[in-house]
Amino acid sequence: MSSQVRGGTRWKRFALVMVPSVVATAAVGVGLAQGALAASFSVSGQSFKVSTDKLEGENFVQYGSVAVGKDLEGKEAAHAVAVSGFSSATITNMCQSVVTPKVPFIGNVSLMLNAGTNPKKPVEATNLYLDVAQLDADAAFENIDIGVAAGSLKKPNKPGSIGIQPGTQAKEEGFSQRADKATLTNVKQTAWATTAGTFKLSDLKLRLHTGVKECF
């Protein structure tokens, strides 16, 4: 379930290796069509880091795609991503950080956000999709299906299940996986985008720091 792939502005096809298993992650492949989009918007030229003690999600799906946008110099850019989706999720002790380099007269500036630090009041999200470039975690899945066509991720007999993120494109015949439930612990990820229907951040703290200060 983890991979880091760097890409340019033109995409034909690529294979993305992801790794899921009951205690860590195992390997699957994803094929993508040219021009597939992960997020339903142009991503910024800065990836960001997210760490959390625990993420528990219902109706997990994962497939490959491409996040497109511009880099910090305004040039076209594209990034291979593993899109992980959940119909609902709780996140304990979440940290998010992004570093803006070379700000005039200041230098590097880091933004850090913390929320859900109280295990009894975790971050809550619905229809959550994460466009991930790199992930390290311990993972456990319930009723996992590996090798599902991405266009068939949503289970017709399960109203709460989800599929490819609405408003985005991905190769429907491409490789994907799904599970009724996923639990990730000791999570460290680098991502290009996060979208959610609702996102409730308890005990939110946002700080700016000069220099480089990241979640991990």
C-alpha cells in the first residue's frame, strides 16, 4: 500500500505497487490511462505530510491515479498517487505539516496543524479520499478484496460502500482493492491532496514556524 513515484507532465501508462496485509501492507498493481485525475482540482506545487496514531475507516477502497497541477515555478506537473477512500473515518492525534521554501526576506516557513489529540475526541471525516505518494503504517483489513476492477469498487448490495471519487477520472478497468474496514496505526504519509464531505477537527491548533518543522 506504499509507493513513491515521481512523474512528469506527460503520462501514457504506469503501474503503481501498493502493499496491503493484516499486519503491514502486501502488493498490488494499478494501471492508469493518460490524463486520469485523482483530486477534483488542480493540486498545489507542495506536497504535505500527515501523521496519526490511528486511523479507523469504514468501506475502504484504494486505486491508482494521477494528481495534476503546477509546481511552485508555475510549470505543469503530474504526480502518481494511490488514492485511498473511506465512507467514514476517525483519526486520533493527527498532525499535518507543509513547508513553503524560500519566502522572500524570511526563508523557509512551515505550517503545522494538530487535531484530535484526545483519544476520546478524534478527528471525524465522511467521504474521505487521500491522494498519497508515500505511506508507512501498520494496517489491518476486514473482508478485503484484492484485484477488483476500479469501476466495480462500490458494492451494489451495500448502501454505505463507495467507489472512485465522484467528479474525478480513473481507469475503470484498472486494478484496485476494497475492504469493509481498515485500521492503520503509526501512520506517516506524504500526500498531494485530501478531500472529504465533512471534516470535524477537534482541539484544532494551527501554527506557523520559521525554518523547517514537520510532523516527521
